[in-house]
Amino acid sequence: MAVHTFQAIHNFRDCGGYAAAAGRQMRRGMLFRSAHYPQATDSDLATMRALGLAAIVDLRRPQEREMHPSPRWEDFDTRVVTHPGRDDMVLPPHLAAFERAGESGAEARSAMTQIYRDMPLDPMFIELMRDYFAVLAESGGAVLVHCAAGKDRTGVAVALTHHMLGVDEADMLANYLATNESVEARYADTGPMRMFLAREGRTVSDDAIRTILGVEEAYLRAAFGTMDAEYGSRDGYLSDAVGVTPAQRTAIVDRLTERH
């Protein structure tokens, strides 16, 4: 798994390089994931520009985008896919979890698990996944998908992509859980988050903060469990809820993988 280093773009990595189904290999440099990047430096933007991005899929809600706008490089002409929004919810999932979490890590874990359990049925998420997979099928170059922290909405989107390509479950989970390396390094000091929450009248333990800012296999399993329960399988979810067509699946496999 390729890891890219930026000054102010966090949780950024290449999602390729894994063995896929039918003896194929997932190409590197075709699908990237990250957190949002409102503080990206000129150097960061130059590095991003060099990736040759044909499209950026921004999974954030309108209010998130307004609060933390994405800077662009000079002569920016990359396609950007966003959603106009469906509700008044401003907070991304990991921050919304703080509203449900108590002071303990166990309560925070329960809040995060429920957010993942609900995510696949959220109309806005479904519509964004429809746009995301359409972009993967038709894009002429590399694609970046991101949300706020780049771990929850983005994590489910990339995991579904890996599933579609036949990437081994262990590799899928490794890519998903790699978020913890970035998040734990960045938030080793939980003081700033505690101060932010205290201003809003909430007391949350360091254990709860670390739990919410990270990811766990059980979170992703909760999302998959909803897909299985409501649509029979992940493939059923992709076809019946998201609306991915057989032609799109074929195009995505052809674009993102190659014969090994």
C-alpha cells in the first residue's frame, strides 16, 4: 500500500496494489483516498496536481464544504463531484458521534457502530455512492475520494470498491484500518479535542476521543451487516440500492485492474 506524505493533507493513500479477482492486480495511481484538505500548502497542491486526477469525489455535506473549503491549484480543471444535501446535519460522522457518546470508550464505540449501521441506508450516502461508482466507471484518469476525516464515509466507499474488484478481505481491512496510523499520529495529544468539546459543554474521556477518531473492523462490519440484512449481500446493495449496472462494474474492473 503506497503512502503519500503531505504537509497538511492527512490520511492520504493509494488504494491500489492489491491482488484482485480472476488473477488480476489492482493498479496503483488510479484510486486515492484522503481526509479533507482546507489547509493544504502550495507544495501539497503541486503534489496532488502531479497525480493527474481526473475527478475528485467529495462526500461531505454542503455545510462541511462551506466551513472547510478545498483549495485548488492554478489552472485547476479536475472534475469535482459533490452533493447538494438533503438535511441540515452539519457534522461529519466522527464528530456527530461525540453527540451520542458518553465519557467511556465503550460508549463511543457503540455510537460509532450505530453510525456505520445507519450509513448504508442514508439517502444522501446512497446517491453519493451512485455518483462515485459512475465516476469510477467513466473517468479518464485517477480519482480521489474523500470526506472530512477520510475514514468513515470514505472508508465504506473504498471497501465497497475493493469488494467489487475481488480484493481479499484481509487486504480490504488493512487499507481501511491504516487510517489508525494517520489519526493516532495526528491526535496523540487529545487536549485540543477535549478543549473543543468543553466549549460545547461536553466532557469526553481520552479513551472515547481516540475511539471516535480511529476506526475498528467492527464498524465496517456493521455497515456490511446492514447491506446484507436489507439487500442480501454487498453485491445486492451495490446493484439494488446504489444502482451499479453490470456495464459499470465491467468498466470499473477494466479501469482499476490489470492482468497480473
